[in-house]
Amino acid sequence: MKNSKLTSFMPKIVIGSLVASLALTCMPFPKGADQAIAAASRSSQSFAKFMQMNAPSRTVKTVGGIQTVTNLSSTVVLVNKQRNLPSTYVPKDLVVPNVPFSFSGPSPKKQLRKIAANALEDLFAAAKKDGIELKAVSGYRSYATQKSIFERNASIKGEAVANKTSARPGQSEHQTGLSMDISSASVGYALEQSFGSTKEGKWLKANAHKYGFIIRYGKGKEKLTGYSYEPWHVRYVGVYIAGEITRQNLTLEQYLQKSI
Ligand SMILES: [Zn+2]
């Protein structure tokens, strides 16, 4: 993990304990302690402001009768069945992460936004170090691609089933460039719930948050996310927030609601 990729936000609890420990153990404060407290306080304030600015209630407007998100390029942008990305949205900083893919040759779906691509490289490197072989399967997806996927699924499975397993165009996290589907040889690189029971799927669940990712559609969270359990789909939200969501076993929806 490179320092530059760590979130600069410091949780209030850290500041609280820093102040408390300094007050208890260091009288008078050591040189620089007041600056450290001031910096921590500034971080805390900017984190609170960041969360406030990204509150679900503040980041949606109706455009042509469609509930459309306004914080498109935020790392905590909330896209779901109630909150659409505009059909024209394409992230500006898409790159191909240097990780193994389940297929060869160039493809737009190899891309992620730069911040998520860097984090994914760190995630895959850590997995490899632990003897876990992951492969990336599908990342960025344009509105038009999602439209054809949903329409194909709906024609095969019927619209109700398609709606639980695939997103309607504009409602896919893959359009944010912050999500990647990951799988392993042990399930033939399939995107299936059985991946969650493999050693690779278990490793991913236990470690994704350390690199800023969450398992976005968790087990038992179908009612909250609108999607079946997807142990293969990770979403970048940043290290601190991913840690909190994982530790508290929340969905992104719940976390963003809670934090305002
Ligand atoms: Zn996915």
C-alpha cells in the first residue's frame, strides 16, 4: 500500500484519542503536538464536509423524469435502482490496471478509473503474496454496453429475473469505472455465487477493504441493494470508508445514510 493512496481523512475517534492521550500523558504538550491536533481536526472537518457533500439526498436530481446522480466522479457516488448515471457519463481518467485478466486482448472492460486501478493493482499484488490467484473479469462498462446486456438478459430470462441479476442501463456501477468483477480458475472464472466459497473468494472478502474496495452486493443484503449476492463484484470507495463499511457490515446505501 502506497501512502499516497491512503485516504487523508482521519476519523474523529483518532483525533479524540490523540487529544485524550496527549492530555493524559504529555503535560505540557510536546513540540508539534498542537500542530498535529490542528491537522487532525482539519482532516476530520474535511471528511465531515466530504460526506455531507456526498449525502444521497444532496446528490440526486430529476432529469427528464429520471432520478439522476450529480456527484458523478465522486469515489462514493451511489448508483442503484433508484439513482441513475446520465447516459452520456464516461469517466475521464479510465486506464487499464496492470493485473491478470481472465481473457486476452484489448477491451474497454479492462478499464477502471485511475484511483481504482492503482488500488486494484495493490489488491492483486497482496493476493499473489498470499498465494491467491485472482483474475479480473469485467470493469468499466458504457451505458450502451449495459443497455445491450440488460436487453439480452431480459429476452432470455424475463425482465423480473434480469432485474435482480443485471442492472438497467444507467444503474450499473460498472459505468462509474470504480467496480471490477473478479474471479478465479477454481470456478472457471465464472461470476457465480460459488466463487464466494472458494479460497480466492474468501480471501477477497477478508482483504478487499484494506485496499479501498467493498463487496458491494453482500449476502443477505438483497433487500437493501436490490441485487442478489455477488461475491465477485468489488467497488472502490477508498480505504477508510471501505474499512468502516466492512467492519460494520453495512451496504454503501446504509453507510452514506448513516454518516450524515
Ligand atoms: Zn459487477
